[in-house]
Amino acid sequence: MNKQQMFKLNEKFNLYKNDLNPIIRYFAQAMLAESFNRPANGIAAVDSLLNNSAYQSQLGLRNIAYLIHLKSGFLESLYRYQESATILSSFNSQTKDIDYDPNLKISLINSEKLHSSIAALPKKVFKYSNKKTKVPYKLKRAGKGTSYSIPCSINGIGIDMLIDTGNPKHTVIDRKRAAEFGIKAVIDSIPMFGVGSGYAQIGSADSINIGSMTFHNPLFYIVDNISPIDSIKIDVVLGSELLNTIGNITFNKKQSAVTFNVEDKTDKQLQPNMVMKNRHLFINLLCNNNNCLMHFDTGASHSNMSKFFFEKNKQYIIQKATTDSIRISGFGGISRHLGYRLPEIDFNLSNTDFSFKKIMIYTEPVMLHDKEDGCFGANLISRFNNLSINYRDMVITIEK
């Protein structure tokens, strides 16, 4: 638990949960619920701890604050903003003069303000006429960049949206397009992080339509501009909270289409091979026959290995790789980094082998992640005839 080794924790927990101290058991359940996208289970586990005064005295204030943070996130993922705001308001009021963790305290205060504001807006509603809908995708290439976009409509006006599993919450739109689509800002100065950091506004639309699916009252981050993927212009980035609401998304290369499936179709014999950290997806697989964890961000134009991977394999990389520079774009702008380019890296996901040639290795930290081995970008999708992402069961499946 302390090392955040969630796949190992999941395995051991299933073996020994009946022998665990109740506090450890419920705490582990809450952590697993966050990692494997089970918000209802997480709420139950947190409540089992917070509603027992004997447990509270043993937990201490720092752990209680962390549990409040977890429950707030679970409620947010279920669009239950008012409940989250109420819980946060009560806790923040009781602890306003107590020091327990400066960063966590600021986060809880900011979340209370945000969730209170969103709770006053019309509720989000997801409707569909078919449980499965298929839409064509557009595969764009420019330089080293690759992107997948699909036709959607916002307030009845058609537009292509970038599919970005690395955009953890609301759909992102630039200020000019927001005005064209009648999306008005309703909340100001929301912190955002990506390649850089900054602030965005939150706006609301009447609807987003994708095939037979309609999201009523969706929220948008309104930003000054969205940095292009190489020379691929981007106006709107579909928020992965909507993908999570749908549940299952499959890319089919032969049909050049994306299928959205509201039903759960994953083989129940499959074990989770993805986790969530701060709403970002991470894939657990083998890299050169060693376990590794890869951020899965289809908003990234290409795949790369991290500084964390570089430090673990430094001698080998320096001997085998050539020096190079890499460009990364996203919210906050564009950055360039010096690093190495390896001739080839082999991966194995669910007993399927694949490789990346001339993959870039970072030698300094990029974005906000520091404990994963690298990032799979949109070019992971093009390697397979089918690639399915199941948010409900946290399973990614591939077919060559």
C-alpha cells in the first residue's frame, strides 16, 4: 500500500482480505477502488472507516483527510457534486485552524469551491438509443505526430473531436470555438496542468452528440488555445470522463471506425491490466521481459520511455542508443527535451508481442508522472487491427 503497487495489492488482497485488520482491509479497498475505477465500492469502504469513531482515532487526521479526498473523487466521478461539496464543506470547516498537510488541505478547499459551483449547474445526463454505436475515425499524420478524431456535434453543430485518453476530465475547447458553439463560461480560474500549468474557465453546453449517444449539460474547459500535435490543428479534445461514462471503446483499423459500447462485453476471466492514477490510465505489461507501467495517452502524438526507465537502464541505453531531441505538446504549450533514441523495444501485453522502433527515451521528467516507465501515444492504436479500452473492468485488449 505504501509503495502504491496496486496490481500486487489487488492480488494479495484477494488472498488475505479475511485475515486483515479491519482498518487495513477497508483502507486497501478504498485504494483499490480508486485504482480500478470502482467508485461505489470506494464510497462504501471509506464510509466504513469514517462512520466508526474507534477507527477514526486510530487513523489520525492526515489519513482521514486522504479518505475525504478519495470519497470526494468517487462522488465526482459519479457526477454527485452536491454530496461531495457537502462533505468537503463539513470537513474543511472543522479543520480550518488545524495543520495536517498543506497540499492536501489546499486541494480539499479548492475541490469544495469547484464542486459547489458545479452542483448549482444543470445535472449531467447520459442517454443513448442504441447500446452500441459506431462512428468513423479520422487518422491524421504530420511529421512524427498521429491523432484520432471522430465526428461529434456540440449544441447541434458538427465538429471533429480529438480522442484523448490522457485528458482526465472535461472536454477541452479553445475560446474562439466556445464562442462559436454558444458555450459560455460559468466558472473562472480553474487550475490546469499538462505540458505546463495555467488556468481555464469551465463552461457548459446543452449537449454533445456522438452517434446515437447524447450527453446533456456536459462541462468544458475553455482555454486560450490548444497546442497542435506537430502541425495537426486541434479545436476540441473529448474528455475521457465521457469515455468512462460510456464504458467501452474499440478502435478497428480495417473499418477505420470507433465502436462505443455501453454494455459490458469484457471476458470475465481477464484480470485488470490497467489502473487509474489521478484519472489517468496506466497499462501494466512486459517491456524487454520485465514488468513495466505505461501511461496511456492517445492525445500524445507518439510513444516514449521516461526518465524513470532511463535511470533503471542507463548503461544499456547509453551503449545502444543515439542522442536526439523530442517535442511534446499539450495544455500549457510545447516543450523540447534532449534524450536518447533506442533502435527497438519489445513489449508483451496479455501474451501478444509487439515492438516500437526508434523510440525516444527522456532523460528528464516530463508532465506530472514520475513512476511509470513511459507513455503510449496514439501510435499504439495503429499497431493492431482491434484495440479495446474497457473502463469498467480496467482491461485493455488487443488483436493483431
